Amino acid sequence: MVVGPTASGKTAFAVGLGQQLGGELVSADSRQVYRHCAIGTNQPTAGELRGIACHLVDVIEPDASFTVADYVPLAHSALESVWARSRLPVLQGGTGLYIRALLDGWNLADAPPDAGLRAELERRLAAEGPDGLDIELRSIDPIAADRAQRNPRRMIRALEIHAVTGQLPSLARRANPPPWNLTMIGLDVPLAELDRRIEQRVQRMIETGFVDEVAALRRDYPRADFRRLGHGYPEMAAHLQGKLTLAAAIDSTVLQVRQYARRQLTWFRADARVRWIPPDLGRASELLTAAMMGGEAI
């Protein structure tokens, strides 16, 4: 598995591994699942994939709700399909919650999504901001509130688990890890270089039609929650509404992506399974060879 912060080069690195190992990519990205969001979520192009299959990208309508509980069964299905073709799955992505739920075997099946409850919580979030949901969740389960870190999707899912199962969300997620052998590679890119890449990426998004992409989403999916789609979507929507200049929208997007990258680093640095290396395929090949000789797999 390849993890790391946004703009660290995970997809290109995973494609290289896939070519070397006869593998297929399985994405662990909470934004790239959405259709019609190729530019803003940096979905890999056919040219970037170089013939390597990539699963769980461009699969959900942008106005649909999608959580970790939706992701995990889809990921299991994708992995099984790759193995069935005698190929090696190369997991890659930066959504730490999805990765932890999948690899640690969180039990989420007993709390299926509740569309009505989610809609009500979404309305509260829009009206009150995150404070109200955080206070409610903290009164029910302080551990779950700390884990959610005021992230709207995580708070909504935790409250949903409690409402559907009657259990504390932190206890409902009892772990039953799958019996996989796994090597987790973290791409170690200096912060200054990461910041430079993020700024370049956002500028490239603008140059390749991001504003037009957001305009089409506003027209075709008026009920979509742009906060779910990723950094830059709310800012470009505000620009189209005349609330932000393009320059201000770009600056805000760059800042938010940089902050997000640091949160990702904090999350992955806390996982002792991750082996941090520079984005060097030669070094990765050595690491994987040693791991496989020891009974591990990617």
C-alpha cells in the first residue's frame, strides 16, 4: 500500500509499482470516488495510469452521500476481483480513515446508512456549523468525538452509528482485521517541496478547466454538498457567485490543501506500520523484495 499526503506523488508511484509487480490500483481516496470531479479531485488520467487498471475512482454521483461505511465493502469487492484475476492489488490513497477502517477490519455492517438521519444532520450542520454536532457527539461518546476531530462526515457517521445501533460509536467499531500480509509505504517528501507541488497543482487545476467543472456541477447537481467534494470546490463556487475573486479563491484553496496535507502527515506518522521512504521506485522494490521474502505482500 502507498500512503502519504496530497501531492506527494502517490498515484504515479503506485502505477510504477503496478507495472513492476503486475498489479492493479485500488484507490483509498474519499474525493476521487465522485463522478464529474476529475480536475478538482485530481483523478488519474488514462495517460497517467499507463494501462494499469484503477478501481474506486469516478464511481459515485456528486450529490450522493458516501462514507467509510460505503467505502469498505466496495474496497473488499475490488480487492477480491483483482485477486481473482491473479493480479496484485496495490492500494493507494490519502484518506486515513478509509485505510484504517479497511486494514483494521472495523465492523461497520451493523450500522447501514440512514438517508433520512443523514439529511437531518446535514441540515443541522449547514445551519449551526460543526459546533452543534461536536457537542452532541461529545455528550454521547467523547472518544468518538476526539477521533472525529470535528470533521463533519466523521461526526455524522458516528451519530448515525449511535442512532442505528444504540451503541457507542467507539465501541461499535470493534476491529476484526483481515488476514492479509501487507507492506505500507509512506512517501516522504520535504514540506517545502510539498507546498510547492500543492501550489503548482492548484494552478494547473485552474488552467485545465476547474472553474468550468465547478460551474457544470452547480448547474447539473444543485443539491451537491461541495464541501464533500474536496478543497477548492466551495471556493470556486463562491467565486462563481461573485463572493470571491479568482485570486482569493486560489489562495484559499492552496492554504486549505496545505493544511490538509499536514493533517494527513500527522495521521500517517502515528501508524507504526508505515515505512517511510523517498518516492524512489528502486528503494521501494528493495523494500518489497525483502518484505515478500519475509512472508509479506504489498
